[in-house]
Amino acid sequence: MNKRTKCGVTYMSFDIFEEMGIKHGFSTRLGGVSEGVFSTMNLGFNRGDSDENVRENYRRIAKALDINYENMCFTRQTHTTNVVIVDKSSAGNGIVRANEFNDVDGLITDEPDLPLVTFHADCVPVFFYDPVKKVVALSHSGWRGTVGKISKVTVEKMAANFGTDPGDVICGIGPSICKDCYEVSADVAEALKSAFKASDVDRILRQSIFNPDDKDKYMLDLWEACKIALLEAGVKEEHIEVTDYCTRCNPKLFYSHRVMGTDRGSQAAFISL
């Protein structure tokens, strides 16, 4: 994954998608007009920033990514594994008209010029592209979505609705909190142990490095967990690109809930045919 700047906006993109000509990106804090705790590229309407600033930020990143501002499609994310299929009737949802989607954390479409958008501040953005059936998708995977394997759910829904062969799918696991920063409690660890095979749990959970004597604290590797879910869905390992950018480690580049709490902006992930 590389950091790129275009039209004054800095964003992240995957080499694997760039090579295939897929318009996509993950925003950073840089290149917008917001101020204070929202400086500068806040893309969250519900954070306390002015709507005028947020809309201008969207116009700027839309120009940088060469995607259609008025056709963007948003959802209201609530850490579910709900994934919906969208078409032209959903163009502009949440940006130029009221948001019709509640409790949705993943979007899929085969429509060109319909940019999908998800929001993040430590949770994982997962990007999907089927180059054979010409389908794109985005998912928001926090610990709950990771336990529910929303990445796998997304691939399965692409297969069920568009005839996607999982072996054709190209995936990108984007910036989020990393395995050396994400401490979780015992209840989260137990949920993961129930959802993943024991051999996989050993790859995604380890004793806390912040509280090594506390047996109820663990470090969670969300990137590896999402990758395992994709492999379970039938995605080929060589088709998965994983970021090495942590949102908590880079507070000047990203908003991080663990660093900033609720007084912050939000990043967004974008993909469009």
C-alpha cells in the first residue's frame, strides 16, 4: 500500500488495484478544510464538524480519486455483518439525499460510476474486486465484524448474487489499528476463540504487551483475522494485499479512536467501477 497525493489530497491506495485500473482509496487527515480536532480531511457528518466543511472535503477527495461526488453511496454502520447489494437507485445515498441504509457494514455493486463508501477510525476497511464479473465491494470490520467474518460474508454474497468465483477476487486489507496497538478484553478474546479454529486463534491473539501480567488482556491482529476469513471464503492468498499502516501509530496521518476518543474526524474508504 502506498501514500499518494493528488489535487492537494493525500490518500492511501493498493498497488494491486492500481495495476487493474480500479478507482479506490483510503483517506488520511490531510488535504481538507476542517479545523481543530477535525483537521483537516474529516469525512464524518456525525462528528460535530460543520456539514459545509465535510461536503467540501468529499468534493476534494472525489476529485483526487476521479470518482463521482453526487453518486457516492453511504451506510449507517453499527458493527454488524450486514452486507447489501446496491444499484443506480442508491446513487447519492447519504451525500446528496437521506441515508436509506441502517445497520449496514458492507456494500456490493456491479454498477459503474457508483462509488461505495465506508467509514473508519481504527476498524479495518476491506476492499474487493471481481475482475471477471466486474463487481466491487467494501466492508467495515471492527472486532465484532471480524468475529462475524464480514469479509467472508461479503465474498459469499458476491458469489450468490453475481456468480463470483472467490478464486478470482482481488482484496485489500486497509489501514486500521495494528496488532501491537490493539488491546482487547477477555470477552472479545472468547468471542474470537469461538469463531476461529484454534490454530488460527494462535495467529490472531497473544498476551497483552501493555499489561503482560493481566491474563484477561490480549493483543488482537485484525489484519490477520480478516485475511483468514478471506482465505476461508476461497480467496487466493496471492490475491490479498495487506497494509502496513496503523491508524494508532500514525496520529498525524490518521484519526484514531484509541488515540483521540470521540473528539476526532473519520476516514473513509472508497471504491468504484
